[in-house]
Amino acid sequence: MDIMETIKEQVENNPILLYMKGSPNQPQCGFSARTVQALMACGERFAYVDVLSNPDVRANLPKYANWPTFPQLWVNGELIGGCDIVTEMAESGELETLIKEAAAANPA
């Protein structure tokens, strides 16, 4: 399967998806760590892709998303943003609302 199709499938099939460096238990950069903390504080399950162990995804996701950096949070197929945006949304309460709504609409 073409890598762009793989990314499209990941984005479409995971209501809450984080492309990050490392894993939620072992983030490999500070931006990924802060984003994971904000997401975990919402209390819902989310999928993730470690771009360090998936070099094809790491190379092509910026083109797919038109967003150059990692991490990238996707909710319901839409790019929400990176660390700064996620952190700001967490502080305002917007992130929890968004995540809870996505989780409720897509029960596991």
C-alpha cells in the first residue's frame, strides 16, 4: 500500500490519533511529552504512531498534512495541530471537550 494511503487510513480509522516521537509512555522529545500529558489529562484512549520507528510516515506526513512538525494531533480526521495549539486548547478547556466528544461518538 502507498504510504499516503496508509496515512489516510490511519487518520480516518482512528478518531483520536497522535503522530509523535516515541510512545506515550516514553516520549522522545519534549513537545511530544507535553502533548501526551495534555491528551492523557482528558482521560480518553487515543491511538498513536511513533514517527521515529516509521520513517516513511515521518517523511510523508508533513506533505499529507501540510504541517511541517511533530507531534500532530488528529481528531475525527481533522488536523488539530501541534504541541503549542494542543497545550493552549488544554489550558482553555477546549481540548477536553473535543476529545470527550470524539470518544463518545466513536465508542471502542
